[in-house]
Amino acid sequence: MTRTTELDAQYIAHTYARFDVTFVRGEGALLFDDAGRRYIDMGSGIAVSVLGYGNAAWEKAVCEQAHALSHVSNLYYTRPQTELAELLCSRSGMKRAFFGNSGAEANECAIKAARKYSADRHGENVRPVIVSLENSFHGRTLATLAATGQDTFHHDFGPFPEGFAYVPANDIEALRAVLAARPVCAVMLETVQGEGGIEPLKREYLQAVRDLTAQNDALMIVDEVQTGNGRTGTLFSYQRYDWLPDIVTTAKGLAGGLPMGVCLLGEKVENTLTPGSHGSTFGGNPVCAAAALAVQSQLTDELLADVKRKGKYIAAELSELANVKSVSGRGLMLGVESDKDAKELVKALLRRGVVCLTAKNKLRLLPPLTIQWDALEEAVDIIKEELAK
Ligand SMILES: *Cc1c(COP(=O)(O)O)cnc(C)c1O
């Protein structure tokens, strides 16, 4: 026991089953614990630290903005928020941005926008239903939990807000049926299900969802909370296809380590939210927005090409192993299914100085996008050794 673990045991709500390590410092893709031990980060604090730790431009942007102006609320204009909104809209093909502080808040905004879009268009015959996919994850607030198609998260928290329906992923007939039977305003999905086990949806399915939602005047909401910010090798994961969503949400890596989420509203819904209809005290905070601008300026085509190369390297190395059943995912968002218990594997890797995650029964790898090749090779070699044991 250290003072930190004692205080945690006594005073922190018991919502986390933590690994037994206290991190105190980071440098690039390396982390250091309270005993000075070095680790290679293959988790990015759950897809957040896209630029790793101590990135010079990010640090400068955050410190300068904290010095100049940390917060004034959304009663006033602030420069970084508007600059960031312009950049995100121009890079995503969306029209307007609503800033919150997390993925769940970004998705709450998307759900509210979809309901209001329907209310504006259909009046008394409002279509309240949001369809999401089985095995999805959209957040921990009551509405985003309702949208999450995994019962394990639901126990003991009901009743939930009404108006959610679930269909199996990659089953277009199931979606067709629910669109015919229920008053649907939107379909919400992740193009690669993250918490659900790094399961990419099929290209044809996504295209069919786009076509069917458009035909039924329903919105297509793409949750890029985990897949966004360059994680899959494109800025947003839908940018590998030739269609646009109506609403895009992202968070996690958006500000590279500070809390920020955004709901990007496309052409159909750009004027749906009106003054007073939604808001956030902290949303678009100048320090977080400055951090996000520093992240965006480093998510260049070169970096994205590197993300793809690094992802291909990891997948090629690990899929050679006899006891690896599959390597799923894209870019630097990978899931490794093996004959090992994923949780035990992650514990063993942590003891070897490699920080990894799990998603369902898989080992989940989400390293900083800027991880150096030598650190990546070292981590992959250790992961191979542990997998082969
Ligand atoms: C993590 C995640 C969320 C929730 O984000 P929070 O910032 O924890 O609220 C929502 N959707 C997806 C796809 C996620 O991976």
C-alpha cells in the first residue's frame, strides 16, 4: 500500500477495478510509475493521448491559453472555440459544432438533435425512436446507456428514457424491419465497435444504412468517440467511405488529454438546435479548445499514413502466432483474439512494462499515434512473447 492507494481505497467511489500501478509522468509513448519504472503505452489512456505525453506544441498551447484565459462560459465569444469549430467542420464535412466535455455528452447532444429534428418536421406525429446496434457502446449517462446495446451495463439503473430500439450489426433486413415498424428519427452506430470488441462493420452494411436512413427521413449518427481523431488511419473513420453522416460525435482523443467532446451537425440538422435548447457550462472551454487545435494541427496526412503503416505492422506480427485466432480493427485500433484470458494477459503485460487494454475477450491496442518505431517494436516483441507462453 502507498498513500495513494490507501486514499483511493478510502475516498474514491468504487467504480474502478484498477491495475496496481500509480503513474506519475509520461514522455512520448513512455509512462513512468511512482518507483521510476518505465512502461510503453499501448493504450493511450483509452484512446485519449493521441500525441503521447509532453508533446511540445500541445503543452505550449495549453500553458499559454491557461495563462491568457482559462474560462468565461458560453455567454461570451472565445477565440479557440470558434477556430476549432471551423477546422472540425471543414475537415469533417459537417456544418456546425456543439462542444461538451465527454463522449457521453457529445452523444446526448446527438440524441437531442435527432429528436428535435423529428419534432420540427413531424410535429404531432413525432418519431422519437433512436435505433442503435447490439453490442454497441455510447456512454454512461442514462440516455446514452439506453442507446448502448449491451445489457451488462443496464442492470440496476432503470427505468431508462424511452424510445430506443436495437438491431443486430450487419443485418440490413433487421434495420429495414424496425424502420417499417417503429417511428424512427435516427440510427446511431460506431463504424468499428470499440468496447464491443473491436468489431468493424461491413462496408456494404454501412452503405445500406446510409441509403435506408436517407429514404426514411431518419438521420445517421456516427459515434466516432473512439474511432475519431486519426485513430483508424483517417481523421474520422467514415472518411474511408464515400458517404457523409448527418451527425458525427467525437471525444476521447479530441483534445489529446483534456476533457472535450463535440457533436458535429450536418446540413440537415445545422439549424435544429436553437438558443436555449441545449448548453454546457464548460463546453468548448478555451484551454481544451487550444489543446484540440494543437492536436488537429499534428493530424497530418503523413501522420495518418504512419498510423496505417504501424497498424499493419502490429497486425502482421501478431497474426503469425499459432495461438492468435484473429486480429481485428483498423489503423491503431486493434483487437487480438487468442487462447489467453485477455484480463490475465493485460496483467502479465503490465508486469513486463507494456500498458494494454481489453475489449470483451480481446487484447485491445490503442497506442499513441505518434509512438516511435523502436518503442512500438519493443512492445510488440513483448506482446508476442506473452501471447506465445
Ligand atoms: C468511450 C466511448 C463513449 C463514452 O465516452 P465518455 O467520454 O467516457 O463519456 C461513447 N462512445 C464510444 C464509441 C466510446 O468508445
